[in-house]
Amino acid sequence: MEFSQMHQHLLKPSIPAYLRTLKACANVGAVWQGRWVHDQLVRKVLERNPLLGSSLVDMYCKNGALSDARRVFDSLPKQYAVSWGAMITGYADSGHGFLALDLFENMQHLNLTPSRATFLAVLKACTCSCAYKEGALIHHQIVNDGLELDQVMGSCLVDMYAKGGSLKEASEVFNTIPRKDVVTWGAMIGGFAEHDKGNHSLELFERMQECGVEPNKPIFLSSLKACGSAQALSGGRILHSMIVKSILDIDVLIGSSLVDMYAKCGSLHEAQKVFDSLPKQTVVTWGAIIIGYAEQGHGDLALELFEKMKAANLTPDKVTFTCALKACIGLEAMEQGRVIHEDIKKVGLQKDVVVGTALIDMYNKCGSVEEARSVFDEMPTRNTLTWGAMLSGYAQQGHGSLALELFEAMQKEGIKPNKVTFLCALKACSCVGALLHGRWLHAEIVRHSLDADISVRNAVMDMYARCGSLQESHRLFSLLKDPDVVSWASLLTGYAKHGVYDVAEQRIEAMGHQGLKPNIAVISSLLSACSHAGVVAEGCQFFNNLTKDHGLLPSFEHYSCMIDLFGRGGRFSEAEDLSKTMPSLPNLIAQMSLLTHIRTFTNLDFEIKPSNFSNHLALPKAYGDTF
């Protein structure tokens, strides 16, 4: 009003009037009026004033006209620190973190001292662009410049470090802030929650309350997430009661988080109760309850809810589709998975990386690697998880050669292998006995600095053992400072496969000396070694002393190993007697093993069918469901 009245009365506006007008245009989003003021400034050559120039940049930035802001910035005869700060802030606030960082670097080259506001903007830019190393350097610069670490600056640093996973550095900054407001507490609580440090997050929540700071919606969301990851059901219930008192329970996002928290804590009844009480059920809330049932192993109920959601005329999003596919995996319901696949095509999500990867995983785990590969080939974009899902399918289904071909194709496309893809490739080498390829994989694992991971080391040992290189397997084992039960099982697998019973027995004794008890896999390896070595008496003794020496009851797998042991030794009556003492009906593998050995020893030519088994070995009518 002031500016237009001055023009109506032919009065020359002063610089403060221009500044106030530009600020008003920035605050109310009046970009067209701002452009008119800009035109007046150009005509009167007032643009050279550094305050007016930076105000123009700020006005355009706050109205989202970044190209106009940059054009003004570049046209300024001299760019002062305030102009640089305005442009950097504009980029940072609009999510263009890398552009803000580039501009900040150029500003530094001109030896201009950033203001506090510029530092805040560039820290925000580091956070949104995940440039955490640059953020740490800027933190040092802030300290060197002697800027006070107040609530706002401290909160920005805590948020930047926490989102980057540098929780130690975030905590150090947090502890140095003299007065912490709800934003500061929220940044630290959220950081712990996002990185699966649920207990730390909840401890901080209690400290915050002791300091008299009331939680807000973001803190409640982070704390609920923390309860879910820590499975702190009692803490979640306390949070729920606090949320009800704050009247936030009607919020859709809070309601979805409550459902998710109760589901992750295993209380599906309470999750369902919250879901039913919500005034409005959106795609997000439906997704939360479907995820809960799917992750807790209730795939049938998850799919029922999925159908109810569609009946309510709500289109599932990619998260909900992914959870429905996960439910299909648990039920091995490939037909239902195919129906969901068609639904995905209808909404055009079949080429989405997350959904496509879930489809590949579903088809693979339901036994159709061909359909999984078809989805894989049709995806325009594939990430490491996508390649890993397809590799896992081939490895799990015993298609070792195809898995190795796919691994090579992945590397040719420039996709960096991760832990999962290496594990799948190692398993593939084990399946086909590809020792040379396995050695190359081992070298690649070392090159990618993954050899320190115990699960990867165990997989490499297992690969060498199964490919017949017991020496290399044992060498890796000897380098382990603290081998776990899986490490011992990986080592024993090779001895078992090659019938080296004496060494396998010694290893189990050595394992006991380290205070580790053998698990089912270790015992099976020893019994398998007895079988391959043909030492029936030793195998029987070990089997009979399982409970006495190791506190284990013989499992199905152990009985199968013993039947195989007797069968290889031609002692069929003992194998038959043992099958009668099994805690439940013998599985198909044990039956096939026994009949195979009978045919080998008697040279009988007959077809092995369930109908050929004697009465005590007969399969139940629904043997597929039992075994």
C-alpha cells in the first residue's frame, strides 16, 4: 500500500520503502508485484545497492522463481556476502542442496565470511543432499569462526549428523547445547529411532520429559518407531495414552504409526483395535495394518485386509502392494501373487523398482524362477536389491550357473555388488563346484572390504569346503578370532562331504572347549561324515549320546542322516527299525535314501513311489502338508 501510494502521488520511493515492499512480496508470495518492483529498480539503476539486490534474490527465491533469482544474482555488479547468503538459502530451502553447496564453495574462494544465516542454510543443504562429510567440515568452520552454538545452530548440526548415521557426533553436539528446545530434542530422538537405536531414543524421550519439554507430533512419531524397533510394548502403551490426552490420536499419520508399533511389538489385537477406531482409514493406515499381519506371519489375514481395502475403493500404493506380495510368500500362494501382479499392472507400478523387486522375490520363493526372470527383464531400472533378489532366487533353486552368469551381467552394468549379492554368488559356486570362480569372488570380497563380516567369511569358508578345497577353508577358519557356531558348521561341512570323520570329530571336541554347543547343522555334518566314511559304529555311538553329551534331542534331520548311514552300510533292517522310532512319520528324503540304498545293494530294478513303501513307512495322504 505504502509503495503504490507513493507512486500515485509521484513521490520517489526511498530504499527502505523498496526493501519493505520486496520483503512483503516475499512473505505473501506476490511474485508478479515483485517483478514490477524489480522493473522499477532496473529503470532507476537502484539494483546496485547490495541490500536491494539481495532482497530481490530473496523475494524470487521465496516465491519459487529460482531461475529469476539466479539471473538477478549473476547480474549484480558486485556480489556481497548478503547476496550470496540469499541465493544459497534459496537453493537450500527449495531442496537443491548440491547447487547451494557449489555456490557456498565459490563464495569461500572469494574469501567472503558467511553469516550465521548462511551457515544454517548450507547445513540444511548438506542434510538434504546427504553430503555429510562436507557438513562435518562446515561444522569445524563454524567452531573456528567462533559462532555461538545456540538452539537453532545446534539443532541443525544434530539433525545433519543424526540423519547421516553419525550418532556419536550428533550426541556430542547435543550435549554441548546449553538450552535445548523441542526441535533439538526431536532431532536427537529421531536420529536414534531412524537408525534402530530404539532403546536410546526412548531413554532420551524420558530425559526430555524430566526437563519439562512437552513432545510434539514429530517426537511422538519417532518414539513410536523406536518402540516398534525395540519391541517395547509397555512403553508404546504409555505413549498411546499420552497421544490420546494430546488429542493427536485422530491424526492419520499418528494412527498409522500406532498400528505399526503395536504390530511390530506382536500385539495384533491392539493394532486392529486402533485401526478400527480411526475416524478415517487411508491408504497409509490400511498399509500399516496389512504390513503388521504380513510380518507377523498371518499372511491369510493380510490378504483378506488387502481385498477389503480394494473393496473400499482405495488404490493400494507400492508399500501396500509389496506387503501383500510378502504375504503371498509366507503362504506360498503364487496364484494370489499373480492376481496382485495384474492389479499392479493396472495402476502402472510394474516397472517401479521396489514393487518389481518384491514381485521377483515372490515368484522366486514360490518356485517360479522363470516368471521372476520375466519381471526382472522387463524392469527399465534395477538397483542392487533387484539384482540380489534374482540372484537369490537362482541360488536357492539350485541354478548355480545362471546365478553366476547374472552376477557377471550385474557387474558389466556397473552395479556395485553388496553383501547379499556376494552371498548368493558364493552359494551358486557351492552348488556347481565352481572353485576358480569362488576364488575370484573371494578376491572381489576382499577388494570391497567385506571380508571382515563374519557371515561373509562363513560363506566363503563354506564355498571352499563344498568345492573340495578343505585347506583353504581351514586356513580362513584359523584366521577367525572369535568363530561362531555357523563358522564351525561351515568348516565341518567340507569334512562331512569328503568323509573325513576323524577330523570332524576332533573339531566338534575343540568347539566344545571354546564353550560353544553344536547345533543341528553341526551334528548333521558329523553324522554325514560318518556316513560318507562308512564308520557305522562311530555314527551310532555319537547318535545315541546326543542327549547325554550335547543336551540335544535327535531331530528329523539326524534320523535321516542315520537312515542314510545304515543304508550305505547295507544294514536295512536297522534302518527300518530306526524309522519306527522316529518322533513322527519319516520324511520323503529319508524314505528315498533308504530305498535308493536298497536298490544299490540288491540290484533291484523298481520304480520308487510312495505306494511301494511298507506300511510303517507309508506316507500320509496329505504328506505334502505334513512335510
